[in-house]
Amino acid sequence: MKRSRVAFFSLSLSPALTLLMAAIIAFAACGARQASAPPPAAAPVETELVILHTNDHHGHPLKYDLPGCPGVGGLAARLTLINGIRSRHANVLVLDAGDVNQGRPESNLFLGEPDFIGYNAIGYDAMALGNHEFDAARTVLMEQKAAARFPFLSANILTADGKPLVEPYLIRRFPGFTVAVLGLTTAETRTLALPRNIRDLTIADEVATARRYLPELRRKADVVIALVHLGISEDPGFGSRRLARACPEFDLIVDGHTHTFMDRPFYEGRVPIVQAWARGIVMGQATLRLRNRRVTGFEWQPLPVNVALTPGALFHDPKVAPPAERLTEDAALLKQMAEYSTKVDAMLSTVIGQSPATYRNNPGRAGGPSLGGLVCDALVWYTQGKGVDFALMNRGSIRADLPEGPILLKAVYAALPFDNTAVIVTLSGADVQALFDYTATIDSFQGASPIVSAGVSAVLDHAARRARDIRINGQPLDPAATYRVVTNSFVAAGGDGYEVFKRGQLYDTTVYMREIFAAYIQESGATLVPDNRPRIIWEGAPPPAAQKPAA
């Protein structure tokens, strides 16, 4: 029987060749096993983003004094603080949540010029528009926008053609990740801004606007921050809390508007909300921890600017005291800021009277001499030849106390920073009743709360949302009579919800309230006489919506 050649050949291999073939097969098998094994997992990429934020700067470019604590804040000290943080952290974003404008004379008399010089020197990355950015004419806002070396943001303030007035958002790229910052402005601007400055603008709902932009921003960025001028309070349906509840996709909400001090972040669901009080007293520092471009951790702290703070209850201002150590002010920026102070001092250093006590811009339930009542008395004094019966205006139009001692013209400008004029409105007695009924819906701690002239008294019943026992110059209110009321131009145009004034016949004196008040002080003689008698009495608990702090 003939053998197979193949079988014979395989049986006839030499020992050396057999060993070589076995090695080749083993090497191939090993290679196959190595090729099919998964690659080793890459080490996670961990990094951080530091967000430094301010809000409601309100025209305080230079340091100033608080009761018991001199030399607080100022942009030169803020720059030193920020530069120190930048030296220790690679990825830093500097943001402002709006209301840079309206405050001290050094800012107001120069339309915010020193503030934006300071913000440029600091190197802000973005600023949300606040309602006080619309206190001056639109041309002023556009000039500020052109001067700023950073974008103004607001996605929900729209021009007549439906486009945002300024940039809706900012995209910033850092090594390894990208950040989006969406700007939003409170819809309350509809009633808080002078109507003529926003008459051709639409202020869209903040939540609806955010919901529209969020999908786009989530596609473009790893981290999405809301930079908003909305405000926060105990009411979860208000402001930034409402936004967080409707938009949990935000990694952080940086807020402003309600001048809220926080010693820790406030969480609405999973979304942290932060706010840094006001007027540059503190700056917030938020730190987002990222792993593989996803946020995995959050930390936050308030950083006082040359002040020591003792926190109180949530949403309440802390106690202040001098700091143990002071930040050194940046010399170059301080020199620039001081030039404005020198100009203002020369303009406003005139002594116009004496105050025997500190007149405070206090809520109606507090005691002591009321600056609001004094200003209202000045309005009645100025319009006494025009048949005016009384004055009524909003407390929020006054922004500083009148200190005891010599009264400088500078103090009048600080107390009355807005370019409001005195306006006389003719109303029926029924409309005056409606006017006081509206004030009964406002808590005395809100900026919209009423202040009145001497000779006016009323009981505001919050529970009934109605005013009673209204007396004008000692006489009960007559619904059938006609009354002439003097107020400021902001309120006369329906600002702060005072829509009743729009029913009447308006006469604008075109004279600034601060000029009237200064003249009244000078006319009163050497010394003002305090009037501590209550004019408005509040009864009952305020309605929930009235718990919001003053803007």
C-alpha cells in the first residue's frame, strides 16, 4: 500500500525544524491574545474653574465708610484681591451681575466713567445688564458698552426687531474645557426703569429665554453659568430661585439685584445660587471642580474687601467691623480713581446746613428721624405755590443716610443719586384711595414702600390689602375731591408699580429733586429740626411676594 507523501513529510521533520515551527505558532498565538486585549484606561483629567463675582456695585469706585468701619471696598483694593487669586489659579473668570451704575457722586457726575475704567483695569470677563443700567439715556449705556473691554450680557432684553440689545451669552475656552455664560435681566425692569429709557424694548420672561438658549449652550460648552440680575428671596417662585427650579441644567447661577449677603451658597435643587451683597463690600469666589470636562464638585466663599463680617440669618445683612488686616490698594488704579474724587470734592464741598441727628433712609417701621419724610417735606415746600396737598414717593429713590453734623452738598448727591425731577399729579380722591391701597400691598422694607410728607397719615392693612383712616392735612380723605400730589418723575411714570399716577394729569417741574432738597436745607436755616412722629402705620403680615428685599 502506497503511503501519503504529506503524511510522510510531516513525520520526517528534523527536531530543529520542529522546535522552530512551535516557537512561531506560540508567538503568533501570543500576539493574537495581545491584539484582542483592551487598551489601558486613560487617567481622568481633573481641573478647576474659579469664578470671582460681584454685583450691585452701584457707583462705588472708591473706598467709603460704613458705620463703625471706615475704608470699605473700592476698586483699587478689589484689583489687589483679584490679582492675588489669579497668581494662585490658572483658570479664572471674573463676572459682574449688574447694576454697576448709580451710587456716589464720583460715579454719577461722570456717568460711570471711573467705574468702567476700574473694571477694565481689573479685567472683567463679562457683565450682566441690571435695571439701573437704564437709569440714564440709552446713549449713555451704549457709550459705556463701547468703553468696556468686556461684553455686556442680556439674552432677554430685545430691540424692536426682536434681537438682543447686547450679547446674549459669552463663550470662553480654557485648556481642556469650554465655558458658556448666559446673561439675563429681571423683568422687573419694566417698572423699575424710567419708561422713556426702555420704551422701544421688550423684556422677555427670564425662564422662557433661558430654556430657549440652554440646548445651544450645552452643545457648545462643558460648563454653563447663568449670570443674572434677578434677585433671591424666601419666595421660591421669585428671581434666581424660579430660574433654578425651571432650568436645573445650569451648573451655577451668579445673581444680583436684591443686595443679598450670603455666607454660604444657596441651593435650589442641585443648582447653587450665589450673590455677593452690594457696593463692593464683598466679592464671591466660586470653584467648580471638573473631571473629564464634567462638573463634579463646587465650593464657594465670600471674600470681604477691607471689612470684617459677622453673618446673621439667611437673607439678612451681616454686622460689619474693621478688618484685622487690610488689603493694599493698587497704586496705579487708586491714582486714577482719586482724580474723580478730587473733582467731586471741589464741586460738592460746600456746607449747606447742619443736621442735629442722622436722618436715616429707614423703613417705615423703624424709629428715628426719617430722611424720606424730610425729602417729601422739601417737595411740598418747593411746590407750595402750586396748590400741592401732599407728597408721596418711593423709599428706593433715596440711597444713603444724611449724617449728623455739617451737611455737605456731596451728602445730598449721595442720598439722591438719581436724576429724578419733581412732578405734580392731579388725582381724584378715589384715585388717592387706590394709590394708598396699592401701598398696602408693599412691605415697608421694599424699595417701593411709600414715604409721605408731614400732615399725611394712613393705616396700611397688609392682610386686607387696603388702606384706611387716610387723612390729608388733618382732614379725612374725600373720594369726591381733587388732590394735587407731588412725587418724583420715576414714580409719576408708573415706576415701582405706582400705575395709579398714570391716571392723573402730570406737570413736570423739570427741577431735580436733589436741587430742591439742597435749597430746602439752606432755606431751613442753620439747623434742621427732626420730626420723629410716625406718618404711615403698617398692620398685619406682609403678603408673601412682598418679602423680597429692596433692589
